[in-house]
Amino acid sequence: MKSCNVLITAAGNVYMPGTMACLKQNGEREIRLVGADMSADPTILQMCDAAYPVPRGDDPAYVDALLDICKKEKIDVLLPIMSVELNALAENRDRFAAVGTRVSVSEPAALAIANDKKRLLDALRGQGLPCADYASVGSVEELREKAALLGYPEKRVCVKAARGSGSRGFRILDARASRFDLFLHEKPSAGVLRLEELAAILEEADVFPELLVMEYLPGAEYSVDLLADQGKTLVGCCRKSLRMENSIMLDAQIVDAPEVLALCSRVTEQLGLDGNIGFDLRLRADGTPLILECNPRITAGIPYFALAGVNLPYLCVKHLLGEELPPCQLRYGTVVKRRWMEMAV
């Protein structure tokens, strides 16, 4: 089978070795893998065939820098990793096509919803899909009011930034939480505060950020990764969290969860999403799955499914090249554990 050249962004991210292994160890063809990153990290060249430093994903010069790489390396497929770069890549997809590069990215209108937690929840609510109770707040006073409507201080509630990522801007408000226990027995990443503590933090802001106050969901957490073609789900996979840290599943089990997959596929269709798409969900106490957020790109946990038989990043490459996808069958019940690996420079 003909070899191809793939450019992947955020190549220096700590979670990238697994994703790069999906592409290099695809069992079908040789891939020349090129990495782009803000830093000239020498460890990238231990995983890629070539590496290039680029500006930040929101820098006006970013797209031109990637285009130059695509021309020089004759890139067939560009796989973006960061949410912040997606809009610019979507708006310039024709420029990449003109140099022979296919970009895995959804349309700007779909990204505007999928990349914004509030607009995504508004869309779910508007379509009558299962959705957590939530409210948008623009001041400490509104935060207190909306948290009370959701049951605080008797109940836990969650607060998250409307456009945050990687647990930035996310906290669980728990009036009964012991600050001593949090200090001595929990890691700093536990993310539990009392409302008064969060209010004191927010009062330092020059401009109050748009925040969402949401009901706390006590059930199991799931992540779904799928490959879509203009809203049609081609392949979907689901994993259940066994252990979390800093919003990342470290231990997970590959599961057959048709209700969870059906919900994510329906949202993908409603928004017309394209390429590799990720969803995070959690169950209500009654077992109802609710979507917490969408990541319209390759996610950090996507290599879990490759270890269970479905290599979604490589399937995306095949799809963009116009090739027929093979039958896919997950090995349900597979438990995958993420562990660190050291690399010398």
C-alpha cells in the first residue's frame, strides 16, 4: 500500500506518544510522521520523522507556518490536536487543499457550538436531548443565586468556564468538604472548594469570566471517541473510567454502551461534525447518560481503543485519503492503564 505523509500538531504534548504510535504502528502502510509544536523539543524526533517549531495555535502566523510545512514535506493529511487551532484551520481548509493536504476538521459553524460548553448545552437543550441542569452566570451574585437553585449548600454543584479545557476553570463546590482532609489526604488536583472560597478567587478578576453552574452528576464517567463524515458516525468507541486524574482517564475499560454511543452519534449528526470527535459524559443517579462536553478533534485517550482493536487516528487518515474502512470490532472488557515513560534528550 502506498505510503503517506501525516502532519500532527502539539507534537510535544505529554500524551502524544500513544497517538503517534497509532499512526506509525498501523499494520498496513508506512507513514512519514511530521510533528509541529511551539517548542523545539528534541524528544519529538524520537517519535516523529521530522519536527518543526510553530507559533501558538491562536497566532495569526500559525496557519501560514503549517502551510509552509505541508508544502515542504508534501503532507497528505493534517491531524490537529488543539481546540484553539481548529477555527483557523477550518477557515483555511481550501488553502491546504490547494497544496494537496487534507485537514481533519469540522465546519466553522459546527466548531462554534462544539468548542463552547454553554452553546453545546444550549444546543442539547434546544434539541430536547438529555442535558444536565445548568445556568450561565456573569457575577459572584449570580453564582450564589444559581448555585442555591441547584441545591447548594445541601448538594454539591459544579462550576466550569464556558470555554475552558483540561480542567481549567472547573471546580466542584461542596459546603461539607473538610479543608483539612483536602489538604492532608487529597492531591491538589482534587478541585473541591466551598462557594465562599471560589467567590474570593473570582473577586480578583478584572473581567468576570463566563461561567456555567451545573448539577453534580454522581454516576460513572464515560468517554466516547468516534470518526464522523459530515455528521454521520462511521466508527464509535466507548470507555468507562476506572481512575481519573486532572480530568484525564488513567485507567479505563472498553465497554459496549449503545445508549451512550447513540446519544453522541445523534449530537454529531445534529451539529454536522467531521473527523475524529471526542465526548465526555457522566451518569445521573438514575443511570441517564449526559454529555458534559465535546472535543471536535483527536483526544488524549484515543490510543486506548487502538489497544482494544480500533485505531481511530489511522482510520481517519484512511478516510481522508478516500480509502474504504475495514470492519472494526472492539475487544470489549479490555482494561487499559496509562503509565508514564521517560525519554532522554
